[in-house]
Amino acid sequence: MKKRLQKMTFAFLACLLAAGVLQLPKKAYAQDNLDIHAKAAILIDADNGQILYEKNADQALGIASMSKMMTEYLLLKAIHEKKISWDQKVTISDYAYHVSQKRDLSNVPLRKGEKYTVKELFQAMAIYSANGATIALAETLGGTEKNYLNMMNKQAKTFGLTNYKFVNTTGLNNRDLDGMQPGGTGSTEENLVSARSVAKIAYHLIHDYPEILQTTSIAKMKFRAGTNDEIAMQNWNWMLPSLVYGRQGVDGLKTGNTDYAGYCFTGTSKQNGMRIITVVLHAEDANGKSTMKARFDETNKLMDYAYNNFTEKTLYPKGYTVKKTVSVKAGKEKQAAVATKAPLIVAVKNGEDKMYKQVVKLDSKQITAPVKKGMKVGTLYAQYTGGQELGYLYGPKSANVALVTKNDIEKANWFVRMMRGIGGFFSGLWQHTVGSLF
């Protein structure tokens, strides 16, 4: 009798669900069943760092040659700061030469004592993941790879990375460096970084130096074309449109593979005006084996999910005036109108356009004249009401934009301020007297 009653109850609930009378709570983004076969993964909106999906995103795992994104960043930073130049000559050290001769690793063989331009070595690193070239660039930036590690760690702190450890610049296992690894690191250690932290590196690389995509989008190129050292380089990112697993819109970013890390990939693509960043660590096929194809298959799942389920939408345009105002002390006007400094753009899931609640938080109830147009006075949040948010790489969980004053407000002259003071005095006196009587 009990089993029969349970079956009848389940059947009744199923009918209510089918009819739309009963609805289950909406799932958070992270609970969408994407069946990602990887030890860790994350998907973000590249424009604002909004997290659209994550899986085990905070465990430090091997990232192999994706470590080179840090060198790409630091090199571009040095170029912008004019500390080095693209045509600067780099003399190849014994260390860089030795590693570059290992053809079982990704490399362009370099000549000991030969001079190469920074640009040549950068292209070899970014396109072909050349390990010897990466070491040569690290030595150019830091003097030694050990000193360069300090630069990597300092930048990692600036990025706010968590759950990471860098032991070399290439991402190789230290045993592949034949005892020449940076001092203080173990002979078999390897770089460990969480998927979330990898996404942060990629986010900054694209935001701060978008020109990186001009290089990472190159499918094929010849190293030292027209010389005796000419080598054909094919990008290891086989998701570039013209390569084996090509996908339109993909233009970066960095692959990685070691025995320990498995096959990894940090991808980026732009479609319908929306740029995303994906990270998969130790991607696996259906049999649980980490393969080159698996890292692209799992990345495709994340990209399909993003573009099939989300659209970037402007919830509030630049200059949108909120209802709240800020009191202005000693100003010609007593209240300052407040508006958004920039558009508030969010990757909105299909059918959830109306699931965002406007929340205005002012930094202070009152500001003092004179007031300049564009002065920050608060923040406008777009709070998601459809369930748990995964949040953003940086800042609060809700999408937000700065609120600023819409106009200049001059300071009132002394007579107006005096009259307001007198008016305020008598108003306060009247309220006190009336309050005493009653």
C-alpha cells in the first residue's frame, strides 16, 4: 500500500510539472550538466570576468606550457614600458641552447652564442611553445631564470592568483632541464596553478595587451624564414580556424602538455560580439585518457555552452540616471543627479532578462561643493535574482558599474549659505518647540 501511494504521488507531481503548475527551483550556472571530462575547468566572459561555468576551479594542478602566458605578459609589459624592444638582440646562453636542442620537446633549435631578436623568440614561444626560446626571453627579462621566477611570483600577487606554484618559466617538469633548473626548486617539480588563476592570467593578458591575439592567431609561420635555420612552425592550438579542429572565432590562447599535467588548453574566441575565455586542465576522453583531441573537445563543449545559452546585453547604458541623488553641502544646487559612468553589460542566460534587480549604493549621503562632473559617488549593482551566482574573477559577485555626478555644481555664495544657515536654525528651533508642546 505504501509503495502504491508513493507511485501515485510521483505521478501526480510529474503531471503538475508537465503542466507548468509546479516548478522546480532554478539551478545555479555551475550545476548545468556539461559533462566536462577534465580535472578542472572554468568559463568566463572575457570582457568583465563574469564566471559562466566552473568545475574544481581552485585546485592547483599542472598547467605545463600554459605557464608561458606569464612570460608573454611580462614581455609585453616590458615592451610597453620601453625596457626592451622587439628588435633587441638576445645572445643564447648555454642553458637556453641545451634545452632548445631537445626535439622530443617543443622547440626551435637555437645556436649557442647566436643573436636572435626578441620578436623572433617571442613568436617561437607564443606560436610553437618553444622552450629554449622561452628560457632565453626569461633570462633577458630577469638576468637569470631564478631572478625571473621572482618576477613571475610578484606579478602573480598583483593578479591576485591563488593556489599556484611556479618553479620554472617553461612549464616543463624540472627533470627535463637536466639539473639546470632554477636554484631552490626540486629536480622533479612542475608548475601548479588552479583553473581560476589560469583564467586570471589570460584575462589580464587579453585586457592589458590585446595585441597578443595578433600572434596567437597565427596558424603557421616559418622561424627565421630564408635562412639556414628556417623551421616551419604550426600552432599547437589546433582550434584555430584553418587547423585540424578549427572553430570560427578562435584566436588564442595557449596549449600545454606534460605527463603530469596531461593535455591542457586555455582558449579564447569571439562570436556575435562576445569574447570568452575557457580553461581545461588534464582533459580526458571517454576512456579517461588525457589526449590532445580531448582538450579541444572539452573546450568546444564550453564554447558551445557559452554561445548557445548566453548573450551579452546592456542592462544600463552609459549615462543612465538612477533615482537616488546625493545631497550637496554649500552648493548652488542642494542635490546632485547621479548616472552610470559606463554601460553595465552582463552575459545574460537565455530567458533570464528580467532576473536582475537594480541596487544602488552611495559612498556617502552628502558631498561638499564645488562638485565636478564625473566624480564617483557610488555603485550600481545588477543583482541576479534567479538563483546562486558564480560571480566574477574580481570584485563582488554581482555585476556593477561606478556611479558618478552628472553635472558640475558650483559653491553657493556666502549670502545664500548664510540664509540657508538661518533657515536651518529657525527650522530646528520650531521643531524643538513644537515637539516640547506635544
